[in-house]
Amino acid sequence: MEFETIIGLEVHAQVLTSSKMYCGCSSEYFNAQPNTHVCPVCLGLPGVLPVINRVAVEKTIATGLALGCEIPTYNKFDRKNYIYPDLMKGYQISQYDLPIAVGGSLEFEVDGETKRVGITRVHLEEDTARLVHRVDASGDRSLVDVNRGGVPLMEIVSDPDMRSPQEAREYLVALRRILRYIGASAANMEEGSFRCDANISQRSLDGSIVGPKVEIKNMNSFRAVERALLYEVDRQRQALSRGETLVQETRGWVEDQGITVSQRTKEQAHDYRYFPEPDLPPIELERSFVDDIRSNMAELPDARRARLIEAFGLGPQDADVIVEEPSIADYYEQAVAAAGGHHRDVANWLVGDVFALARSRGGFENLGLPPEHLAEVVVMVRSGEINAQAGKEVLADSSQSGTSPRTIVAERGLQQETDEDKVRAVVAEVLQANPAAVADYHAGKQAAIGFLIGQTMKAMRGTGNPAIVRRAMTQALEEGTN
């Protein structure tokens, strides 16, 4: 029997704000000492009152606008009631029936085809505390770190429009890119600021079998999401083909084993006993307030990609790489401005040598090369002041030392030698020092000329003009032949 996979994703993205959702504690909890960013509000002590974080609301609205959602003029907060050690109050302040944004969509490419996934809703809530599980001589223990508790959290719920694990992965990549572009979230899966729960089920193509929805948790990378869904597709299809009964449940992904395991039966909305949050007033949004957020939003990645292709003549592949991260796209445009143009040259150097330097230094943020310095190298190579090999060396040197490329070129005497008489003199010395290679060339081994040119460039410390060196070497060898 043939089945169709149905996938919907619930993404939790921490909102980039300096303070928590309902109190003034710092939201910068990552790597902080446990329980140092806490107060009576996020500890859930009796008698405290929450206050809505305005910036978190604005950035959630911006996310809804970026996803083409409707922003209702009226929304409210609700209490989601459940008991778990990471929830101090015994309830979470969230949104239920009147969220901030509804009814949008997200488009992305999968295998060269455009896929559109509907967005059900975007709502705002508070994150839970973090449980730290330890095993030592005292036995198994679970500790609670409340630093994360109360950090603003957006939940972005998709429609069940995805039909494969690959589509789910590409959806997440595209969503994260948008959140980073508009500054709504750092969206870092490894640090936990971008988390995903996946709902997956199977139905037979003839409609005779519709499997129950299974929720998968504990996936901390795009690869983990895809692997977990691939496993679950196979598990569910095999069970249904054997006539087994599947149950609606929550399952956890076990990374080192590559399997999902049952955790608990899936809750329904009524299990949480939602009711309006009595300590927070409803929010009424004026159209002018939403319009101001819309007008101040950063350019979205798809629009920026199209502009770079149209205005700068970039190829789609280079544009994709440059637009992937907003910081890289900003760097590219700043380098182009500093170079006075040379759009494609800047792109080639950026995607090639600059990216290689960034990888060797552990990331683009550790590059140590201002866009103005890249522009200097591009301009000097383009004008013939230095050759490409010298440009690579200067780029690496500048990235390491922070010194201007022009200063490095002047101090090291790397200006390209274009005096043909001087080049011919070095060529003559190289030929005299390498008689075997000269003999190989005269015997018909054309590769020998490459060796001789390389020796000439080495003797000139990389300052030779490659075209002039090649021309001088060819002429000298031909004269030797005659």
C-alpha cells in the first residue's frame, strides 16, 4: 500500500530582547551561572505581577508581517496549565485563541522547485526553565536553572503542508534565515534559541487509512530533524502495512541510536485548561503601530537575493551563499561600496578566500578583516598593482594582523613588477639554474613551462605579473629552441 506523509512543524524561537517577557531580568542566560538572572516574577513567587515586554510584541508582529500573516487588532494572553519541574508557577503565560499573527505562508526551494507552506499562527509566550540531568556518586539528579525561565518565546505553527523530511528541513532553514534578517531571533539551534517539534502522520493514497498524529521532540539540529522524520516515516508505514494500531503520542528523538522512543500520550488543548491571563490586559493594536513596524523592517532575504542578482549581476549560486546570513550580505555590500563597484570581483574573493579564512578561524565573526580591507585587495589586484597570489597573501596577513592591505604591500614590497626587462633578467637566471626542465620543454614536455614559470614567480617573491612572466618565459624558450 502506498502512503503519503503529512508533516507540520511547531517552531519555538527565542525573541531577541534585553529583558525577559514579563519581568526586568536579563534574557542573556547562555553560559551564565545557574539561577543568577532571576527575580520573584520568573521564580513564580506569590503576589508578583507580570508586565508585558513591548519589544517582544513588536518583534513578534514583525515576524508575522515577514511571513505574510494578518495582524489582528485585538489579542490576549492566556494561562496554559500543566505541572512540570521546569515551570515555576505551575502554568505558562501563553496565547491560545487570539494570537498576535495568523494565516501567513512561507515559500522556499526544494530540489529546484518552489514549495509553499501555510503558517497557522505566530504567538508569544514565555520560555520554561532548564532541567540539568546529572549522574554522580549520589545517584541520578535533576537540577533546575531558572535563567531561561521567562525569556520571550515565539511559537510559529505551520499548516500540515510538508510531504517529506527534506521539505521540513528546508522550511526550517528558510524560517531561520528570515528571523535573523529581521532581527527577531538569533535562531541558534545549538544554543537552544531555535527549537522544533514535528507532527507527522501517514495516510494511504486511497484514503482508506489515516494514521494518528505523532509529535517528535528533542531534535537540536536541522540534520536531527530530517533524520528523526525519516525514521518516523519508516516506522509508521511499516506498522500500518502490518495492520498495527498506532496511537497519538509524543516521542523523543535519541540521537546516538537514530530512533524515536515513546514518551507520553499526546495532550489535547483541553488538557491544559486554558483561560485568559487575569494579570495582563488584552492588547489592542492600532493600524499605525503595525504600519510603523512594517516600514522599519529590514529587507527580507528573498528580496535581497533578487536585488543582488539584478543590480550587481551576481549568479544565483553566489547570491544564495552571500544572502544566507545577513551579516555576510552586509559585509559584501559594504566591501562593494568601499571598492567603488567591482561587484563580481568582491563576490569571488568573498566566497573563495575570505570564506576559507573564516573557516580556518572558527567562523565569520572571528575573521578580523573589515570589508574595507577586502575592498583594498580587490582594487589593487584589479588595477594590476599586485597580482592575485600576492592578494591572497596580503588578505591572510591583514586578517591576522589587522593591518591595512596597502600598508602590507608597501612594507613588503609586493607591488607587481611590470618592467619587462627586469622580468626577462629573472627568467634568464631561472633557465640557467634549471637545465633539466629546459631540456624537458625542448623534448616536448609542455608541463615543464609551468614549473619554470613557478620558479620565476618564486624568485620574484610573487611580484611578477603572471602574463608578462609567461610571455617572457615562452619567448626565451622559443629562442633557445631556435
